[in-house]
Amino acid sequence: MYVLFKTGMRISEFTGLTLSDLDMKNRTINIDHQLQKKGTLVYIDTTKTYAGKRVIPMTDGVYEACLLYTSDAAD
């Protein structure tokens, strides 16, 4: 929830994130796809509009939250 509030990402964008979307060195998040659901089908799709594709800078708090995800993935 913290990352959603601090970045302004849509829920579908957040749930579609992969570790490759997190640039921890440059402290940015790449948004160019989202998780979609139609009935029981769940799939990754492009953002709704071209303007939806963007790179979001990480605040210190968002960076710290993302470290929790990336350190878990490395274990």
C-alpha cells in the first residue's frame, strides 16, 4: 500500500511489476505493462495509453520498501 500511495501507480500496474522493472541502482520504477483480469483469465498487457508508459523515481521510503522485495528474491 505504501508504494502505491507514494508513487501514484494504479493497482494493475503495481501487481504487474517484475523485479526487472525495479532499477535499484538509479532508484526508478519502469511502468510499461500491467496485470489484467477478464473472468478467470489473468494476463500481462500494455498500459492503457501511451502516456501510461513512464519511469517513476523512487523516494527514499519507496526505495527501502523495494529493497524488501529484491532482498527476498535474492535469497
